[in-house]
Amino acid sequence: MKDPISISILELAIITQDSNASETFQKTKDIAQLADTLGYKRFWLAEHHNMAHVASTATVVLIGYIASQTQNIRVGSGGIMLPNHSPLIVAEQFGTLETLYPNRIDLGLGRAPGTDQPTAEAIRKDFFEQAQRFPQNVSKLQDYFSGENVTAKVRAFPAEGTTVPIWILGSSTESAALAAAYGLPYAFAGHFAPRQMIQAFEFYRENFQPSPYLDKPKTMACVNIIAADTNEEAEFLSTSLYQMFLNLIRNDRKGLQPPVPSLDDIMSEEERFHVNQMTACTFAGSPEQLAADLKKFIDYAQIDELMATSPIFDHQAKLKSIQLTKEVIDGLNT
């Protein structure tokens, strides 16, 4: 019998139109507490910079806040963009989190800047050089967490000897190759760049090298999920997601927009093509529809875990989507 599939949340802490960061942090806490109560496995936050509508810029601070407001759910980064940071500082921060919230902290690592080029350079002058050193910096981070680092000249306290699971995040076969070579779990960003997902998972599984951290491949796909009582309502709610990607390709920095009856008047054919490519891994529908579509996807992608992001404008509708999604996954596991 196949192992049951777990469901987790990637929360982008997106500020909706006419809202602000303070309200968004409160909503993020509500979502995490609901997910915790419902039995979601993980709640991850992503690092982005210079985006007026994204409130998770200080990702580590927000992880600590969410961990303090929840009981059992694992809280982590999806991800920390390692080239922006010194591995020593990341180890100290996540070692501190793990000490405060034992066995509840995850460290997902990405190599992109999580922003535009001028901002990447403002964060770190040698960002692009550090991006090339990503594999070496992952190793350095592992060393800082290792109990065997006691004789090193530079040590990370209180990280040393703690077990914070490191995940490699990516959207290409390059990240899959690194995760496989290092014997680390692999999460794919299917919610915005699904094109190489199946290929990347296959490459990862075929080339996986067992490590002290993991004896067999472990994969997670992050996808967009919007659940509602009916297909029609879910389709309507999902227009906020499509507008978000439309604004992204237009470089039009707006908060998350309210849903609209039709997208036809809003985007051109070319824009629709690009938006559809980026959102190909979007599941919107009633519980019955989602059960059928997600089962097909999980079987096809052969993933071990599923992570959902749900950019929904109305807070109550978003909470309901999270509840319905969990019911759907529970149904698939019975």
C-alpha cells in the first residue's frame, strides 16, 4: 500500500489590495493556526525583497512569530535564498529557532535572489558570485549544524548539533542534481514554474545518493490549490491568482486583486499564454473535482508530499479553501 500523502502550506504573505503588512501578518497567523488545528504537516514562508505586496521580506522573523503562535505544525522557509546570506548567520538563526521550537523547524534553500537585479546587488554586492557557490555554501551550512564541527575555528551557536532538516528548492533539473548528489529532500516550485517538474523529479530519483540525512529520495511539489463549494466559485476565486501572474509579467506591482467575472477583457492572447504556462499546476474546483484532479497529479508526479499555496483575495474564502483542501487529501488517504 502506498504511504499516505501529507499536505502542507506555502504562505507568500501577499498583501491584498487596500490592505497592509500589519493586517497580512494577522491573516498569516490565522492561516497557520487553522492549518495547525487541521493537521497540516508544514507551514513555509518565502523570502522576497523589494515587492510592495509581499510581507515576508524578513522571513526568519516571521517564521519565529508563526512558530510561537502554533503548537505542532512544522514551520520553515520555502525558501531562504542562500546567496543573499552568510551560511554562518543562517545556521545561527535556524539553530536558534530549532532550540526555541524543537523538532518543528525546516530549512528550505533556494539559489535565486527572490528579487530583481538592483535589489540583489543592494543585499549583497557579490550575489551572483555567491549564487555560483551555492553547492559549497550548502555544504558549509551542513558543517555548521554538524556536531563534528567542534574543532573548527568558526562555529555556529546554538546551531551546532541541532537537526534542522535542509531541503533543496528549485524549478529546474540543476537543483534536482544538487539535491540528488547531496542526498537531501527536494521541493519543486510548481506553483510558478512547472515546466521542468516531472523531468526534475525523475532526474532526482534516478541520481539520488543516500546520505546521513536521507536513505531514499523524498520529493515535494508545491502547486496552487483553490477549493470552494462549487467549481464555479473556485474558478471565480482563482481569477485573483491569474491577475497576480499577469501583473508579474507586466511588472505592475499591485496588491492581490479582487476576483473578476472574466479575464477576457483584462489580458491579451500573448499574456494569457505566458500566464497559463506559469500556472499550469493550478487546481481549482469543488472537493469532488479536486479529489479527481489531485489524485491524478499525485500518481503522475510520484511525489511524497504536496504543498499548496492559495492566493485568494477574501480571507474567509481562503480559510475555507484550506479546510476543504485538507478534507480532500484526507479522503485520498483513506
